Amino acid sequence: MIQRVQSIWLLLAALTLTCMLFLPFLTKNVNGSEFSIYTNGLHQTISGDSGTGQKVEPFLPLFISNIAIAVLCIVTLFSFKNRTIQKRLASVAIILTIALSFWGFNYAQKIPGGIEGATYGIAAFLPILSILFCALAIRGIRKDEQLLRSADRLR
């Protein structure tokens, strides 16, 4: 049985995590240079350099983890035949997303001068959205289970 609302929530969670790949966590201006933290690394843009940026330090484990959690949400979406496993996978995605956000802010400490005075980018708030979408998917899965139990009682 293909599920209704929880499929949309899981897809939105995966899209939210995918958007984190392209948007900065933090940006900070230091001595005429703008430093940005993405999930793939620390980027530096020099203001006189026509806006082109270069990667100063790669964060490959963080990048791979972000992709893995997005793939986990997609796998959870397609495991609709076993609702208990689907709920567990969505719960694991929530826990891993929380860990990813803490890990990302741990890497954010590598900005020269620390994070004092830095502006938070939109990717700093996307893990919260992803967690919300996964929680809504779990709620939808529970409603489906209740619906099936009530239908079984009628038989």
C-alpha cells in the first residue's frame, strides 16, 4: 500500500537535507575576506576577487554524512511495505540529523576568529525542518497503522 502524506513528508525531509549541500551554515567577514561554512567545507571569498570563492578546507565526512541521511530518507520512503521498519528508519534519520547539525557547528568553529559575529545562513535552520518533516512522517505512519487495525477489527 503506497502511503499518502508520510511519503510527502519523507520526500520533503530528503529535499531539505539536499538543500543543505548548497547553502551555507555560517558566513563571516574577516579582514576583507568572507568565510562560509558549507557541508562540503570552509570556503573563502576575497572581496576584490570578483566574487569567486575557493575551498580552504574540505569537510568530506560531514558532506558524506549529509548525503547518507538524505538517502536514508529516500530509503525510508520506499520501505512502505513494512511500517515498523519505516518508523524506525525515520527515527534514525531524526537522530542522525541532530548529530549532523551538531557536527556541522563543530566544524563552524574552524572559521578564523570563531563564530562570534558570524551570520547564520539558511542551512543552519534546515536540520530543524528536516526533523519536523520526519516527525510528521512518523505521525502519518502511526495513523496508517491505526487505520489498518480498525479495518482488521471490522473483518
